[in-house]
Amino acid sequence: MASLADISRRAGTSVATASRVLNGSTHPVSEATRARVMEAAADLGYQPSALARALVTRSSRIIGVIVNDIVDPYFAEIARGVEDVAGRSGHLVMVCNADHRVEAESKYVRALRDYHAEGLVFAGSGAPGDEANAQLAQDVEAARTRGGRVVCLAQRDFPGLHLGVDNVAVARDVTEHLIGLGHRRIAAVEGPPELYTSADRLAGFRVAMTAAGLDAGLVFAGGFDFEAGQAAARRMLDAGPLPDAVVGANDEAAIGVITGLRQAGVDVPGDVSVAGIDDTRPARFVDLTTVSLPLYDLGAAAARHIIEGAPADPLTLAHRVVPRGSTARRVG
Amino acid sequence: MASLADISRRAGTSVATASRVLNGSTHPVSEATRARVMEAAADLGYQPSALARALVTRSSRIIGVIVNDIVDPYFAEIARGVEDVAGRSGHLVMVCNADHRVEAESKYVRALRDYHAEGLVFAGSGAPGDEANAQLAQDVEAARTRGGRVVCLAQRDFPGLHLGVDNVAVARDVTEHLIGLGHRRIAAVEGPPELYTSADRLAGFRVAMTAAGLDAGLVFAGGFDFEAGQAAARRMLDAGPLPDAVVGANDEAAIGVITGLRQAGVDVPGDVSVAGIDDTRPARFVDLTTVSLPLYDLGAAAARHIIEGAPADPLTLAHRVVPRGSTARRVG
DNA sequence: TTGTAAGCGTTATCAG
DNA sequence: CTGATAACGCTTACAA
């Protein structure tokens, strides 16, 4: 690979001059030498070493996105948002799959810090009980001292710009929608119990139920995946009279509930209405009523904050209930 | 951040010695000094600069995965495979979303080359007609000369280890499955017309139909997404008598077909059987008959080849038809 | 407007 | 076993 030294030699200039024309520096360079350098660079197919540049500028144009599960479209949508705006300014995005393990997050944070990453985006929620959190907080701190900006798109226990949706309101709104359809006996399927997001959504469910004077106690253990939803449906079927409606912890869990219910011959939405949260792609596949979250925008805003230092206003982005065919008005 | 110089100063050694103990070098170092260095490193919270290291070793432990659409679970599954084995050896994975644009691929290849990426994985199929291909081939070549290994998980027009599934056989097998269920009038929904993968799958459909003495001409334009499948279903409904069965270009398109058909009151699989290809997560959500592809394994094998230079044997991985509820035996 | 030279934080080559 | 010292490829004062 041709280096700056090669270019300068061929153009008959110093490396400094070559560097100046090749990296939009404001330092003045005569048109003549500029042209010679450009030509030499073209001839040799020059491509700068981002590594060397990052070493001296102490910033690498790398943005790390740490997700809980790369296969989950929730995170894919966020990553897409980050990538789209990052790509525009020549930044590179690393999507790191922590697989719901806090130690894996730590590992990635260290690796990203080693590359002097310009920013870290934590797409997923924290797990307050995990003992690896102290270590993670330390690693994040180290990354910051190396100049990395930190953005959290869900609740986290370390400093950083917190930017996201109001999960309590999200769950409250979808529950209210169900209540508005005439349902009274409404169940919630909880997300992974260790996550803040699960707790928030459950709280939102309770707020809506309590405000309507309904029993907020019908809660089933669940998770964020299809299988968890199916299992919750089975437990529901065993637990006595079916609810009028169910709020899933997220879309995939809700889809699992629908599947589990239908497998047992229950009519959805005829007998039971089911709603999810997130409005990821699969929601459309099964015509699922859900809450649309600005995932792409969240990712984009995170990237903008990292790149431009933009203050990111507002900090809480709006959501919206999307009624579809998995919920229906209560009859009888 | 503490640097090697800081460590050596505190430990009373040279940077060379400090470096030797801190990066599992085989060069002998006395236990006493080793201990002093270790302690100094611990005290100062030393973390090596991957940038500086990569600059001098000329290899960065970065693996780039270039995908057509990061929201597509097909690619997510592959990325997961890459990441899992890469993570074990401290490699960092960059998932780059080219959004089906060849120029975007070029852009990412250049960026990865600038970071001296150790390997590039092209997860998606090439688009032979695109004029940006020449540029891409050039960029890939440049990345190779900088020492990057290239793996293609679908057909591509530049050199690199080609590793994948036999898409012709994949489509043939699922078509034969449909034929085995007694269907005679079978339609295919084509993928994005510009991709090799689409052409291969269509060819496989034709092979099976022709071998069975059936009409292979019932082909509808489509794509790889839900909306394309729905649109194909509408065209199918307008085109006269419905087919007995449909092979979708992939799972999402097949799900679109099912949805489109059902919206028109068609019973799937009662009236029409529908099958997909890929066996991504959503296939289970809608109980879709499909072909399971070793996506995770493909990604893992690609990573192994890049990291260990393993020859990756076999080059073509096995697939398997997975019958589910969207297909049924023909009656009457 | 151009050039010189001092780093950035490592690793690697050679002497000691 | 240990230590200077020269790279790696680039940016950026500081001089000229």
C-alpha cells in the first residue's frame, strides 16, 4: 500500500504538504503542488491508514453499538439508525452482540476503548441485579476518559446521555387502548425480569389498570421471545378463566401468546385480544396491534450526539399505539 | 490513559521489557521484573492501544461483515455466527449495512481496508448487472493486498473463499416437497431480480417442476420482503385460477404471500399451500413450511477461515426442508 | 506557501 | 535476560 511518504516522493513535496492536501486541512497549499499531490495519490491509489490517523488524532471515527441480541429486530432497527447517520460522515459502526450478558458488554467496551472508539451506544436496558455491573461501569468510565461519548437508549447505571422512550407511558397507553375496547380482565406478560425495561412496562400496565379501577394483578412470567410468549399462553390456559385481553412484553412475546392461544383453539381476537410493544417488522406479519417506537430515530439521534456533540433534544421520543387485527372490541 | 512508557517508568524497566510481559511475547523475562511490570500495569489500569498495536503489526483484529439489510434476520443470524467465534479470540466484528447498494459496499470495504481489517465477510449475494461492481472488485482487491482475507457467503464476482449453500438445490427440494404433497400447479415468487441468489432459487424451482413433467412457467415477480410477497399475492389473485401451491423467494416474501392470500379470503393451506426459504425466526411465528439454512454455521465458518486460515471444508453446507403448517396435502 | 521534526503507543531488531 | 532505537503512517506545531 502506498503511504504518504510514497506520495510526497512522487510529487516532489514533503509529507507534511502531501498530508495537508490529502486531508482537507485548511492550511494553504498552492494550486500547483496540490495538483501534483492529487495526481501522485491517484496514480498510486493512495488510501490513508485510518489506524495511523486515529493514533495521532486520538479519535477513530468508530462508533460501537452494544445490543442484547443482534437477531432481535428491535436492535437491528436502532443499529440501522446509527449506521445511516454515521455513514454519512465516514464513521464506521461496530455492532456488538452481548447476548444479554453483562460481562460480554464489558468485553466489548474494553475492545472499543482499545480502538479509541469515538462513541458507545448502549441499545439495551441494564440489568440492575447483575454483579458484573460494577466492572462494566468501570470499563465505560475508562472509555470516556479516552474521549468516547456514551449514549444509553434505555435505563443504565452509568453516566452517559440517556435518550429513549417512556416505557411506563408506552405500556400504559397500550393498556388503556385495550380498556377502551371494553376489556376488563386484562393480563400482562412480563419481559425478562432482570431488565429495567420490563419493570417499566409492567409498571405502566399497572398504572393504567389501577387508574381504571381494574385488577392489575394478572401478570404472567414471560420474556422477550416467541417461546416465552408461548409458555405464558400455556400458563394462562391452565390458570383458569382466560383474560379478555393480553399485553405482551414486546412484539415477539405477544406473537408467542397468540400462537399458544390459537394452538389451544382460542380465537384471537374473537375470544382474547392480544397486543405487543415495539412495532418491529414481524408485527405486520401477524397483524399485531402494538406500540410504534421511534427505534430508527433513537439510533440516529445517538449517532448525531456522538458525532456532532449535539445535545439531543428531546430526550424522550414519542410513541404511538398502532391498532391492528389482533385486538377487537369486547362483545357481550 | 496510561501508556507503556508510564508502566515502564513505574516498574523501572524499559518499554521493550514492559511490552514483552504485557503481550504474551515468548521473549524471556525474569520473574521478578515480570511481577513488577504486572503490578505497575495493574496500578495504572493499563490498557494497550489496539490502534498502535495494529499499526505496527499491520493487522487489526477487526472483521467486517457486509450485509444487504441489517434488519433481515437472515443476515443477523450470519452475523451472530461470525461474532461468536470472532469474540472468542478477541476479534472485533463490524456489521456494515449496505442496504442493497453496491456503492455502499464499496464504501465499507474502503473503510475497513483503511483500518487494516483482517477479514471481510460478504454475507449477501452479488448483483451481476450493477455497474458499481468493477469499483467494488477493485476495492476488495486493495483490501486483500493489505492482508485482509475475503469470504463470500453467496455468489460474488470477485476472488475470495466462496462458502455457502446450494440455492438451486434448496429451491428444488422445497418444490419437490410441494410436488410430493400432490400439488401440480405450483407458482414461484421470484426474489430481487438482480441477485444471483434469486436466479439460483428460480432455477431450482424450474428443475424440480420440469423433472416432474409440470409447467414451470408460473412465476411472479417479487422480492425478499413482506410487501413484495403481498403484492405477488395480489397479482396471483388477478391472474386467474389460483395455484395449488406457492414457493416464496424467502420466508418474508412467503409470509407476505400468505397474508395477501388470506386477506382475500383464501384458505392457506386449505386452498393453497405456501412455503418459504431460510427458516429465519419469523417462519416459526406463522408456522411456515420452509428450508432450514445453516446461517449461523456459515458465519462461524467464515470467521474461522479468517482467523485461523482454516480451509473451511466443506464449501457447501447442507440444508433441510422443514414442513410446518402452511403447507398441506392436496385434496380432491 | 513549504518544510522540518516531534510525536501518537506499540512491536521488533539488535546489541549488550 | 534487558535496553536502546528504529520503524508503523500520519498530523501538527514551529520554522523558514
